[in-house]
Amino acid sequence: GKDGKFLEERVMTRSGDEIVNVEPGMIDYIDVSPRQVFSAAASLIPFLEHDDANRALMGSNMQRQAVPLIEPEPPLIGTGMEEVVARDSGVLVLAKDDGVVEEVCADHIKINYKNKKNYIHHLYKFRRSNQGTCINQKPVVEEGEKVKNGSVIADGPATSAGELALGKNLRVAFMSWEGYNYEDAIIISERLVKEDILSSFHISKQEVEARTTKLGAEEITRDIPGIGEEALKNLDERGIISIGAEVKPGDILVGKITPKGETELTAEEKLLRAIFGEKAREVRESSLKVPHGEGGKVLDVQLFSRKKGHDLPPGVNELVRVFIAEKRKISIGDKLAGRHGNKGVISVILPEEDMPYTEDGDPIDIIFNPLGVPSRMNVGQLLESHLGWAAYKGWNNKKENISSDGPVYVSTPIFEGAKEEDIVKLLKMANLPRSGKTALYDGRSGEKLSDNITIGYIYVMKLLHLVDDKIHARSTGPYSLVTQQPLGGKAQFGGQRFGEMEVWALEAYGAAYALQEMLTIKSDDVTGRVKTYEAIVKGENIEKPGIPESFKVLIKEMQSLA
């Protein structure tokens, strides 16, 4: 109460692992806030008290995987911790003292402080984070504005006006749509692609080293034997790509040649050298190229060299780093998630006109599967969506003379936030149905759907698991030296492993030829795979497979034991 005394005669307390009701006089300590037992990430989840612990854990972890979007937007439904987390994260630029803003530029802010005149804050512009996302700071103050000590003068990545902004507020419906949201898949509207609502910048770093080899030093150069002028058109005179050039997979970023030993020469080259005695150009091309599935605009180039006194690893004479930036729009296969552990992968992107729409003609942005809620017990997402709908629309309270047009940003701290009756009251004040459901119409036929459907606004984040980084395909490529089998993994441009259990599956089906192919010509039958490739190119029949290399390795192993 107001006098600082407990209202009840007996108070519920924690004693060790027990929960006991005791008299107020027996209490030793009081929690400062109901939030203090939760981590920073968990305290950002609205209605945490309505979510199952497993899903709350996923929600906390997935907030760390959110990609900074091009235009950050704070959540309609927050918990009041957004500002604290953003400030403590260190990505914001804060005023050092009271003062007046003198000059605002994209990359710096000049402020006249009381004790420091003309202090310049330099901002990070389009730097690469370790996750390959974009670190960019933007001013939020204007010239002539007065600033107080500690106030925000520039936003960092994933913040908006000094508040954490990891995602976007999207209009959601919980319904099934042609089975496209089976197993937590998500359906989104093409509006999110067209208007860059879930687009982000990604920066990749490519490196090449010029080393000293046994046969001589490698050289970074534009003069590469056997490469046409077309492939070199974006390189400068040193053989390094120009900043601003558009590159695609396989393009040369840095030209490099490596000395070639006698052993690497072909018979023709040996003959020519025997006749003309020519020692020239015994080099092979070993340039840095854009890897598979990457590309974009060259953002920056860094050149380090031992001659200029840079500290490089032993044996390295020069090091060139190239940064490539690309804008990634949201696409099928990308992973989205809310703050309640409600994650999913985009299965289809529908044109706006095909999305279901409400009576006023407004289409839905994103469709979640209603079956993802009951068994997972993360009901917080429904409360967020109801309250979000009211907050988006704004409400009117004649009695208390409160009226606000939407969107209204609402803070509902965990364990002391909005209750169900508060949400119902707000829906009523916003002239929305108290059930949180409304009639929807099929965007394709215009027919009214048979039942009313829960719609609202949910804060949705785009996670770092992007399909462009995962998609991978190979026909032929590099092979392991010992086993002669294809390498594994996307980074090595490898194949898919056909393991023991997969072999059993083909055996069970009696698919003899498919199985033999998998274990020989698609794997380590060296002559067989070359002959097969030839036969396919020429349109002839494929020959019988030979002996796999792994069998020969086994024989050699046996011989060495004998």
C-alpha cells in the first residue's frame, strides 16, 4: 500500500525450492521487479507469462539471429525494455554532454558541447559484421537541435529512434491456405518483396594471398595467360577489381599467377620448350573468383603488402580483401519468426490480389498455421496479435476522453502487462470485434470464407538462415585425393552423402542399377565416371561400371598387412 506495508496478512514467498505463505514480518528480501529473474532477451517477449518455457527459450535465441533490415521499425507491442537493450548494446551513438548540433552529415555529426567545442562523432557506414550483415549508423538529430547528455544522436543496425527494432509489424491471419502452411510453413504477400519490407543488406568478404612458393613468388597482376579481355574489363592496372563493379559467380576479383613446376607441364608444352628453349610464362592462373551463389556490388577493396610494412603471416607477400555487398529481398525458403518461438519457412509468395482480405478490402500480409499454437502452448502470439490489431487501429474512450489514431505503440512489461480483460476493453474501444476474429474473403474468387478468422498484427523477424546461403547443387566437381570420392559440404562444392541407411533403402526397393551407379560412377570409379560423362555428352549408352577406388584402397591396405 501507500504506507509501504503489505496489503495481505499472509504473503506468498519463495524459500529455497518451496513456495510458502508467511506473515509479512518473516520476509527477508523483496524482488525489485518481476522482470529481474529473466534475461534481457526473454524480457523483450511480450506476454511471456502466457508462453511455454521451451518456446520462450526459442523466442529468446531467435531474437539474436534477426537480420538488421533496411528500414527498421519498432514493435507495436513492446515490453518497455527495447530502449534499455538498444542503449546497452553499444550500437547507438550517444551525446557526451549537453550541447547543440552544429552539423549533420551521413558519416559524421558535429556538436558544440558545453566543455568541448565542435566535437565530431564519426559514424560507421556499411561495415561488415561477423555474420555478414550490414552495420550502418544513421543520424536522428537535425542541425540546431539541442541535445542532452546521454541522449541518442544516431541509430545503429536494427534500432529505430534509439529503440530495438529487429523486425516488422505485419498483418497476420491464422488460417490454412491450400495446405501451403503445412508443418509451420508461412505464406507471405508479394507486397513484402516489392516494398522491400523484409529486405536486408549483406556483405561478403573474399581474400587472396600472394605467397612465396618453392618455385618462386606468386604475383598479383592483370596480365594473366589464356584469359580474354572481357573477363578482365572490371580490373584496374594492378589486377584488382574496381569499387562499384557488379560481379556474379565465377568473375575474377583479383588476378593472380603462380609459378608452374616442370611436372605440371603437358607433353606439348615440354616439346615446345625443347624446340624453342623458351623459359617464359611457366605460370598458371590462380585468381580469386566470386564463389558459387554469391555476387553483388564491390563495396571496398583493401590491399596489404609486406613492402609497405604491413604485418602479414610468414610466407605471405601481399594480401587483398574484397568486400561485396548485395541487397537480399525476402524469398521462398527464408526463415521468419515471431518473438514467441513461432518460427517457419516461407513456402509461397502470393500476389497481393490473391491474399485473403477483410471487408474494407485490406489484404493480409502473412498467414500462419493455426495448428502451430495449441500443442506448442505459446499463446502469447495470439494476445500480441489481438492487442496489435487494436494498437494499429487506435482507440477511442469517451468516458476518460482518450482518443488516439493508430498506430499506438504499446508497452506491456512481462508479468505486469495487459491482462485479457484489458485487451478485450481495448478491442471494444477500437470498434473491433471482442473475439479478435473477423470475416475474410478469398482474394482469388472474392467469396467469403466459411468462418470468421483471427487477424491482428505480429512483430515478425527475418532470421539469418537465408536460402541463398544454403542452396547448393553439383554435377561434377572436386574429389578427395585418397578415396577419390566427391568432397562434402557447400564450401567445398561437394556432393550429398549417400550413407549406409540410404543404401539400405535402395536395397529394400531392389533398385539395383540406381544403387550400383551411386556406389561407382557417381562416387569413386575414376575411369567409369569420365567415360559416363563422355557418353552422356555424346548421347551414347553408358558403359558398365568398373572397380571403385575405395575397393583398391582396401586391397592395398590388405597387402600392407600381409
